[in-house]
Amino acid sequence: MYLKVSGSTITYPYSVYDLKTENPNTSFPTSIPDSLLEEFGVYKVELKDSGYDDDDSKNVVEITPTLSGSIYVQTYQITDADTDTINKRKEIKWAEVRTKRNTLLNESD
């Protein structure tokens, strides 16, 4: 995953396809080295788990990565979910559990 820095504007997410589309008259190698990407203001983003993937009580939204030293790191905004949202998420998970259970029971017959 990449992002592009142009002046004070950050475009995220960004891809090598986007880079090639924006620069149709440029011939890029098959594997583009980081140093060449940086010449175009394109930087890799280090992927990071939010830590809240299985927590129904939190809303997790990916936001623009932050610069940590010389590396851009995937960043999340974490907020508390309201009661209705939490209950809906639990209903969905229980429906998935029941569906899997029913499938396993049918396969065992």
C-alpha cells in the first residue's frame, strides 16, 4: 500500500497503477525501487493492525497514515460504538455461527 505526497496534500490510498496512469510517458521497471517511487513523491505505508478487529464495542476507521521517523504507518481512528451498532454486530456474528453450525450438522448426516 502506498501514499503520494504532493506539497501539503497527501493522497491515500495510492497505488503503482495510479502512478503509471498519472505518468503515461514514463517507462517504469517491472519492480519499482523505493528510491524511484520517492522521486515521484510516492511512499510505502507500513501496515499495522488496529488491535480492535474483534471488538464489537469500537468503531475502527482507517485514516491518513502518519509519518513515524522516516516511515509512513497505517493509522486508525477508534471511537466507541453506540448500543444499537453493538447489538447489530453481535446479531450478525451469531447468525454466522448458526450458519456454520447448521452446515456442519448437515454434512455429518
